[in-house]
Amino acid sequence: MSSATAATLQDSQTWATDLFADARDAAHLEWGRAPARFAVADTARSLATRELLQHWLTFGNLQYPQFNVGRGGEAMPPTLYTRTQVYGARRLTGCADPERIAAQVRDGATLTLSNPERWDEGLANFCRSLRRAMQTDVQAFVYLTAPDRFGSRPHRDAAEVFVIQNEGTKRWYLYDIPSGDDWKMGHLAEERQPSEILELAAGDGLYVPAGMGHCAQAGPEGSLHTTISLRTPRMSEVLTAWVTAIARALPRNERLPIRKDERFPVIRELLLKIAKETQAVDEADIDELLERMTTEQFIPDGAISLLPREHAEA
């Protein structure tokens, strides 16, 4: 067994215990059909803390849009919470200003950190393990919301979402899951009534299926929570990736003939080749196709050295 295969098997067995306090809750999820509340494992809860967040902002050399500040779901101008840093002869704009960010949060704003798995080892390892186990794109987001404030307006996401309540409390308003395929991600009408209301305390978790409308309000002491987003490929994307693989096997610069009457046999031969590939679909390397569709772009090359050796080699 290769080291990569062994690592994949290990990840498939351990991701549930890293996220769920009781791994049996993972087996009972109704994927895509119903939300689920659960107790979070200590490993997941410790992925983000206020102290760690402060460390990222102070020493992480973060620049907008790696983070942003909003109020009531509306983005604020970055100039209100960033600064310019001078490094030798270079001036970097949009750098995190921890004091100005803290002042905005005290005044009722929400701080969002996007893809901290790109600079934090713990989140990088967690997302990599989950990606291997689920064979899907995995991203993390961390939200610090002021007391009694909403972090966003009601909206739908195209991804499956796991909420980890790290500190404080947050009340979640859940709306319907679209029954058809004509829904779009984005904001919902403000007058829409929620179908369910849940309050999460520190150590609680929530699974929100893709497409389910949601928004959340922080409790009186504020809220710090992490969202783990899983976006599985659409069926159309699977077909596109497969067709793209076939197209790459064709001569790069070969084109149709100039004469229209000569194009028919060329196109017919091409379609017959595709039909032959379709007939041989049972022999297709499905694992290779999925691997090609779930890249590891969320972990930069520079972060590989931070990972355990078995992860770095895979």
C-alpha cells in the first residue's frame, strides 16, 4: 500500500472524530436533506480562539481581502480597518490593523477571515484531512461578531457547511431547502420566515445543507465561530472535466478543414472516438477524475513544510 493510499484511509477514519465529539453523529447525517446539531470535538473547537485570531492579525502579515469587516452583512471600506506597512523601499497597503479592527467590532461589526488554512498549520491539517476523506474542495472561514449583531443577511450557500461554535453563543435562523434545481446562492427576501431557530453555545456544531437559507445573530457576549465549507462538484462539472481530459488527448493545433464538405467525415470520426470512450466508461479511472477535480489550491506550496511528512509526500 502506498503512503498516499494509507494516508487517505487514515483520513477517512479520523475526520469524523476530529469534527464530532461522538463520531456516530457523522454516520447519521442526512446529507443535503436536513440540518443537524451536534457536539464538536475538542480538536475542531480549538482550531480558532480569540488569542489565535489576535496572533494572526498582529503577526500574520495579512492583507485585505484575506480578512474583511462588515456591518449587518454589508462590507465596509477597507481603509477603515487597514494600514500601510513599509518594508524597505516598498509600501504595502491593505495590511491588518488590529486596533482599528477591534474598534470596529466593539462598535457592532463582524470580522471575517477567509481561508485561514492557507496560513495556519492546524486548520491546514484539518482541511487536508477532510478533503482526502470526502474527495471535495474544503475551505475554512472564521467569524468574530459583535454582541447581539447579525453577521450577515439571510442567504443561501452553494456548499455544504459545518459550523463550529468556538466561543460565545450564536442564534441561527434556518430557512427552507430548495426542492428543485433552479435556486441560486445569494440573499433571501428579508420578510421570509425561518423554518427553524437554533442557539449554539461554545462546543456546539451545526451542519447546514447546501442551498438551505440561513443567518445568525451573536449572543450578548459576542461570538467566534468557524465555518468549514465543502463544495462537491456539480454533475455538469464532472462531465466537463471528463470531456476536457478527452480533448487534451487530441492534437493541439489540428483544426477542421477549410472546405465545409470536408468537415463532415472529420467531425464524424471525432464523435466516434468520443462514443468509444463512452462505451469504455467502466474502465475509466474515476479516482483520477475526482482527484483532478479536487485540487489542493487551499494549501500553498510554502505551507507544505509545516505539515506532517506523510501529508507533505502525498
